[in-house]
Amino acid sequence: MQFCLRYTGRLRSNDNAAGKHAIRSELHAQVKALCSSEALAPTFEANERDVREERGKPLFVDHGTKRYRFLISEYLATVVDLRITLLVPHKIGGVVHNGGDIDNRIKTLLDALRVPAVASEIPRSDAFDYSGDGMYCLLQDDKLINRLAIQTYQDYAPTNADDVTAIIELETRVTRALVGNFQFV
């Protein structure tokens, strides 16, 4: 399965929990729409039934009253290949000096694609509305990233030195065939 996510906003090198959570919140609507699509909705509906009947592992994690749902998971034996195109507000080749080094900016983005591993990764200032389904994230854990490719281009209409546009192309893969993961092929 192939799809694409888009993020426009602040992406700092080694950003804190609030910065990562802001990215996560921004991507939520896109991931939720994907999980609610005709292809994937039955997987999440079946998982809800299985969890209620204590027959399966949840496709979510709770931190107190905050629920985080994820698409790519160990339970579904899925991994993902990422191809990220970054539009950055400086000349190409200046990534190390302008806005932070690219590897730490990418690490910030990858951390934001996964659910928080511990409650301390959720900022105290969190204002996201968790009522209903909670927040949708791409990954259960960033160790489920199988392959990563990065391309940068200069953004000729930047608004801020820390702002980027990220086009995140994804291709899912299954690590073993299961009844619940055939749509990821």
C-alpha cells in the first residue's frame, strides 16, 4: 500500500516534546482519514471487537486518558519505507549550518510520526481534543521504519528559518502474512 502525508510547519533539530507533539497533532487528520478509508476501516473495526472480547492486541496505546492509535504496528506485522522530500528555507548544502543538521531534524520528524512511548513525551501544554477516537499516529514505534530516503530542496517562499514543508511518501510492507494485514500489501 502506498500513500503520502504532508507537513508544513516548524521542524527543529533535536526539538522537545512540545515541538514533536505539534507535528503529531498536525498529521493526525491525515492519518485518521487514511485509517477510516474503505481499505483500512475494517481492520480497525475488527481490532476494536477483538480487544473488547479480549482476543487481540489493541492498535492503540493509552497514556492516562489520552489514547493514541497507530497504523503501522508489530501486531499487524507491518513496516514502512519512507521517502521524505523537505523544502527548507535556505540554500541546499547549508543544512548543517542553517536550521540545524538534517539528521537531527529528520530524527525530530520520525519521533513525531510515532505514538509517545512514555507519558513524559506528551507536553503539559497539550491542548489536543482526545474525545472520540483519540489521536492517530502513523507508527507504533519508529523501529518499524524499514527504509528511509531523504531529498532536500530550497523553499523560495519560506516564512520562518525553522519552517519546512515535508512530503512523506510511504510504502507499507508486511513481515509475515496475517489475516488482518493483507490490505497493506
